[in-house]
Amino acid sequence: MDTTLLIAAARAGDKAAEARLFQALYADLHRMAQHHLVRSGSDIGHAQSLVHEVYLRLANAAGEGPHDRRHFFALASRAMRQIVVDHVRRRGAVKRGEGIAPMSLDEVREPALSAVLAGQDDDLLQLDAALARLERFDDGLARLVELHFFGGLGFTEMASVLERSERSLKRDWRKAKAFLYRDLAHESASTP
């Protein structure tokens, strides 16, 4: 059955469709979680734990569950971002930016921004704050960063999910990187 039809049936209360939906999307969620955990060096636990937490957040979103496959990936990427950032905050990493030299995002290998984290809580919190500012500036660019960085989707996958060309996504990715670079450099320079 098509993912969008499964989502619609699950939203209508069909428990069998909900179970099939989880099975159909589990591999995608697990791949996203594994990608994120390996890249960030996070100690949240196993990818399976992150997948289940993301799924619970999506399942418990009162009336705000996914409408289709595209919306699912957007919500899952956002949930992963929130879970990881919440985890970092709980660990008490609060002195953001202290002693961190700005880096050019052009020097970072794809998926871009992966070295920004390098397992450092302060970097993740800085990136999350910069991403929130990008979201206020251009929500579409922020969603792109979430899908690529937190969701681990490549440009081909994002083109399919977002129904846009890879070329336009790469152009927007360059814009998002430029915004984040300027924002992170500005925040680093203004931190005493």
C-alpha cells in the first residue's frame, strides 16, 4: 500500500494501517538515526532508541501527524533535531561559543556541517540557535538543512521528497550554508 494511503488510514484510526506504516517507515527512520548518531558522535544511545523516540513524538502529535511521505520526512527530521538538542541541553552544555573558532562551511565535507558538531554539545546548540534564526529568515531553507543535516537525506532523496530539482536544492543549500556561516561567525565574534 502507498505510504500516503497508509498515513491517511492511520490518521483515521486504523491500527492495522498504523502498524504497517511503522514497518514501512522504520528502515528510513533507522537509516536517518544511524546517520545522525555516527556523524555527530552523540551518546544518546542506539539508533533504535532514537527511532522509537521520534516515532513516539510523531504518534503523539495531537492532530499534527504527517499527511504524506514528504511531510513525514519533514516532521521526522524536525523531531530528530529536537530530541538531540534536548538531550544536549539536559547534559548541561551551556557555555556556547566559548573558545570556539569560526570555520568556513565551504571546508566541511558533505553532508555539510557535519564537522561543526564533531561530538561537541556547544557546537550543536550554536547550530540549533542559528537554524532557528534561519527559520525566521527563510523557513524553506531551514527545512532543507533539517532534512539534509538532521535527517541525513542526500540531494537525490530530498529532490524526491520535496518534489524539486536537485539543482535548485543545491542552490538553496549554498544559500543556507552562507546564512549559517555568517550567523555562526557573527555569534562567535559577539560572544565575549
